[in-house]
Amino acid sequence: MELEPAVRTALRFQRYDPQPEIEGVFYQPLRKHRSLEGSFMEYLRLEGGKVGGLPAAFEAAQISLSWAVPGRVNAFHLHPKRTQDELWCVLEGELLVWLVDVREGSRTQGARRKQVLSGEAPGLLHVPTGVAHGYKAGSRGALLLYAMNSQFDPADPNEGRLPWDHFGAELWEEDRG
């Protein structure tokens, strides 16, 4: 089809390439059972603290909730003092999550991956120790439920923070089509 030259020059196409692999990161969709009366979803199936049905071993030590107001950027952080892997699940709203492998010597060192988490289609996102992570809440905000294999210690917090734009401010820019 012939297009006006200015349109042809400005035209871009959306890409649907798979996100880059980061060693230890996985996403596992959850099944939300819906009916006219409401819905039901199983978050984790535990046996002695160990989570079943995952592609990697995970023993839950703490489960927490985080509420994010619309547009909130909460980035970047990691857990450098002790092992702290996390399983994230958005129950309401949406989060644009960025993951960056900063582990020295990892086979995926430097890889950056984005993942959209939504309460409409919930799933588990596994964030391993050494992967910097952060999110931007969507226009409705978000409710994030997450399990950790380490407990929070207010006397010795394991929350290392990087500037929100450490890996580039463009990660958090609004997509205006």
C-alpha cells in the first residue's frame, strides 16, 4: 500500500519478541477461577514452608503486601547481605516490572527484562538474589502480594537501593503509542 512519505518515515511496528532470559527468573501463570459470584485463586501450596509446583525450590519464610499508588516508581533495589529470593503476584491493578542481572559472573550478567504483572491475569514472578528489581504501578495502582525465603530484619535491613534511573530513565517512560 502506498503511504504519504511523512507517514511512511514515522511508521514503527510493535515487536513481540520474547523477553531476554535471566538465570533464575521465571514467570508462572496462576489460574483464576471466575464465576458470577466472584473468583478464587490459589496463591501458593505449602508443605512445611516449601512451595510446591514451581520450576525451582522455594521455601517461604515471610509473606507481605505492598500497595502502590497510580504511577508510583519503586526502583531499584536488591538484597546484597543475605539470600532473599522473592515470588511476586499482583492481585489488583498492574505493575511494569524491570529486572536486571547484576550478579558478577552470572551467565546472564547485564541482561535486562521487563514483565507486566496484572491482577486480571495473575501469575508468580520469581526474583532471585542478585537481580535488581523495581516496578512502576499502572493507572489504577497495584496491590502486590509477595513471598520471601528470608525474613525482614528491621535492625539489619537487607534492602540495597540504587537510584530509580540507574539503568536508564527511559525504562519508566509512559508508552504513548
